[in-house]
Amino acid sequence: MSNTDRKYDLVVWGSTGVAGRLVAEHLTEQYTPDHLSLALGGRNETRLEELEAALVERRSAWNDIPIVIGDATDPESLHAVAESTRVVCTTVGPYTTYGTPLVEACIAAGTDYCDLTGEINWVREMIDRYHDAAVEADTRIVHSCGFDSIPADLATLLVQSFARDEFGTSCDLVRIYLEDGRGGVSGGTMDSLVTLFQAANTDPVARQTLRNPYSLAPKGERDGIDPGTQSVPKTDPLRSEWTAPSPMAVVNERVVRRSNALLGYPWGREFECTEVIPTGDGLSGLAGASAVSAGLGIATAVMSFGPTREGLRRLVFPDPGEGPTREEIENGYFTLRVLGRGTATDGPFVVESEISADRDPGYGATAKLISEAAMCLVRDETDSPLTGGLLTPASGIGTPLADRLRQAGLAVDVGEWNEQSV
């Protein structure tokens, strides 16, 4: 059966989880059955039916929403799910534990796929095992379609596209600034974080993936001049202020570098990318950067030590299935800015892009991010030379995603840098 000759356009896999429910809510609010053939997927039929009833009650356009049953540990059921739909959007983590069979099923069925993973050890494993097969199957497996890593990856692509259009050349340096934000965490997110640290403790490849700035690049191209993630307070080369390490840099920077590599290095092989948290200028800026750096260092040390990590998992972290309240989600927000520096024939230039949302970044905003990424795959709204492989949002979907995010209520802007805007 061809990808276009399927019963459904899109299956939301893991619909009854915290993130999956938000995705289902967004899709049924943003679209109607005339525009989207949607199904809710998971293993608990009773909970899926309860979700379906709640959505139908709230959305007058939807009279019913089909349900597909499967189990993340049952490959045969996953193959049936994949064969029923054009695209699978999965929120079921930890992906290191539950993700691989679904990737295999989607490649075998020729079904496009997107997920929320920030588990770069698992992404590296998927690249090494399945990239060539996905290319051969002409199937797009697009990882990291949530707050990790659409804002950083897409904003970088927008900066580079604007630079080429306006100045005839790309930016050789990109700085990603996590400027502001507020949000909660769920048990699933913390479980994924624990799984990542466990893998780093026991698996040499996982440790190497976390250490090498180019670990998600194609085989044979996993080196370069970029020094990698900032680990201490530093003054910024583009803005006159102090910056601290960003906890998301270990994922986002590697995703952006993979985008550059997959697209054929349009930004150059000496392209550098760093994500940071700006903290202001002067002594107060230094104090803020030092506090953030120290806190991140302590958290990393605690999570790297097995007994303290397991103690946090049992006694402190929310259980899987638990998450932020509706009020916390709706009162959250984030702003991410990207500055790109390049040199044209008439001198240097700086381009900026900003992506922001008035929802919790990890849940309310993430639901919109992955939903609209999935819709780009459903509608084949992509601007990329790549039609298959283990891809990133920028390399697998590209700039059409920006238009869909704007329609979904996010602010997405790009232009020459106005220093007064910072």
C-alpha cells in the first residue's frame, strides 16, 4: 500500500499521555475532519475512548475520532499502526526504551514519522542503524520536533536563508539565546532524562555522543572546528553581556550541526553554533551567569551519580503520566532568539530570528510544534532536497514549518538585527 493510500492521514501515538493529549487537543481545535483524517493511538482502549469522548464533546466539528490499538513492545501491532496511516506522530518516551520498534515499523511501511525526543544517544543509534534504510524507503523520520529542537533548528535555518537572500552568503557563526521562559515538567520528561544519564554511565557510545559536538553528523563526518557546548560564564561575541550554559545546548547544537551536514553544508564546514542563556552585563550579569553555571553543574553531577539519580526518580520527580496543570501550561511562555554573523562583499552583517509562544514551552508550545511538523509531513509541505532518512526539522521539513507555526499562534520573525530589540 502506498503512503498516500492509507486509512488515516495521521495517528497520534501515545494520545493518552500528557503530551499526546495536548497534541490531540491542538489538532482537533486547529483542523476539522474535512481537512484531516485523524486517529488516536495507544495501548489502553478504555483511556483512548475516554479521550475521544472528551474531544468530541469539546469540538463541535468532530463527531467521532477513530482509535487504533497497539503496544510499544509488540512490533507486529506497531506495523499494523504504521501501515494504517501516512504519518505517525509519537509522544511515547523514553524513546531509548520504547522508540526503536516504531521507527522500524514506519520505515518498513513507508510511513513518515515525527517525535519529541531529546535523547541524543538514541538518535545517534537510530542514525547509525536506520538512516540508509529510511533513505532507500523514501521515508522521513524526523526527530526532535518539540521544544527540543524546532525553535533552535528552524530559527537557525531562517537566519541562514535570510542571509543568503539578502547578502548572498551564509552566516559562519550562529548564537542561540534562550532568553526567557516558564514552564513545568512531567514524569515522562524526567524519565527520559534519567534514561539518558543511565546510558551515559553504562554505554561508551552514549558517552561519546554527549562529548562530541558533531556526534549526530553523518558517519565519517563527526569532527570539525566547533568547540561545542559552553560550560562556564562567558561574555558574548555578538552582544555586550554575560552568558551562561544552556541545559538544552547538548541537544539543540548537535541537531543544528546535523541539519547543516544533511543539507550539504550550505552554511560551510567551519560553521559554528552555540546555545546560551543571556544574563545581562556588568557584575550582576556575571553573578547571574555564575549562578546558572553552578546550578547546571550541580544538577549534572547529581544526575550522573546512580544512587542520587534513582533517589530523585523515586522521591522527587513526578511519576510517568503526571505533568503540569492546565493553568501552568497556559501561563507558561518562552522566547528564543538566534543571531547569525556573516561577511558580505561590503562588510560584516548580523541577522536575527525570534520564535516565541505564550504557552509552557515543554507542553503547550511543544504540542503546537510537533502537531504542525506532522501536518507539514501529512500535506507534503516541505522545502528540502531530502525525501527520506533520519532527519532534523530544518533538513526534513524546512521553512514551510514557520508558516504553519504562525497560523498556530506562535511568533516567528526574521530580519536584520536590530540591537535595540534585545
